[in-house]
Amino acid sequence: MSDQQRAPLWRTFTPGTMPKGAGVRWVWDERLPRGQISFLGGSAGVGKSVLVWGLAFSVAAGRPFLDAETDQGRVLYLDFDSEPEAQGELMHRVRRGLGIAPNAVEDAITYRVPHTIGRSMSTDMLDDLREEIQRGDYALVIVDAWTSAFYTVRSNDTEQVAAMMGALRSLTVPTDHGPGPNVLIVDHAPKPIQNGPSMLERGIIGSTMKLAGARSAFLLARVPPKDVQGRDVMALHALKNNLARVHDPVGVQ
């Protein structure tokens, strides 16, 4: 193959030709940037799905979420963890809690599960998603959850995780409609270790390549009732935020 036929390996810039930047467009203000990958981690049963459905409805309706603005747009929810019957009950409970009518966001939220139960994310699925995202104006793509969608990828294998993160980045590229979506991956926190590092220190399960490939990451943890007068409170902690300040934890009762 001649030099003229060979595909370029690099994009090259000098200080004078470097882009000056066009600012960051946020799906959820200063937390979830469009065109990037983010993570939401937490232990089983802590309330990740409730939080994610609340975010999905808020983005679809263009309403603030936890006192921060959202960028209205379509939402694609990819569920590898459960079935529509279970998620449907939860989804409608969250919708009613937010006071959103059943048909208010009918065309703005799409929920999908693999046709074959227990199937992981495949190359064909990624290709199909990439084509759909290019056709539609999606602001947010939710993958629930890493453990089920990529169970063939060993979470502590840096090379495998890096390859999958690279594949997921292809879903975030700009479209004819504007910047690509934020791909929010729901993940799990490691089990606590007695007298060991805290949940916040341990972060999410697996290779640090997950966080290295993301621009923001959050951990949802239950606050001990004794610390909040016996109430049932979740705290959303920022583990990482490359493009904005790291916010203080947000409490959700």
C-alpha cells in the first residue's frame, strides 16, 4: 500500500491551529456532558434505577432534575439487567411522582431490552445503536448495567475494558442534529470490606480504565438513618468531573 493510500494515523495541531473550544453542552448541568461517557455506580438496591428514571423523564420533558437544568432531548434506555414488566412498574411510579402525564413524553423516551434474555452487548447491537443515534436527536443514552451488558468483559482486565470503552465512545460522536448524546452507564460498587477503604474510596467495580475513559462519574449511597434523624436518604457523590467543578453530595429523600 502506498503512502497516498494509507489511512492517516494522526490529527496534528499547533498552538495556532488548536481549536479554541465551543463550550460544553450539558445534558444535566455541570454533571453529564453531551458527547461523552459517564458512570453512575452504587450497591444493589440503593436506588440507582429510581434516580435514572427520574433523570430520563426530566431530560425528555426539559425539566430541572435535583435543582439543576437539563438539556431537553430524546432518551434511549438500554436495559440488560431486568425485564419490561419489572421496570414498567418502577417507571410509572417515578413518572407519577414527578407529575408527568403518560403521553407527555411518549415520543421522547425509548426503552429496549435484548430480544434474547441474558444476551450481552454485541458488535451487531453497537452497530445498530450507532446508526439509530446518528438518525435521531438523542441527548441521553442509558446502559443498565455494565455487569450485565458486558459480562464477557473482565472488569479488572485493562485491555478488555479499554477496548469496550473505545467502542462505546463511537456512540457519542456528533450527529447532523448536533452534539452526540451522553452515554450514562449504570454500574455497581464493590462490596464493603470490614475495616477497609470506604465505598467512596473504592468507587465502582473493576479496572480504573472505566473512569479513565469517562468524563464524569457518580456514586449513589444510602446515608445511615441515624445521621439523618431516621429518614430514608440517598446521597449522590461526584467521583469525577473533568469538565466542571466537583459538586458537593446531593441528598435525596
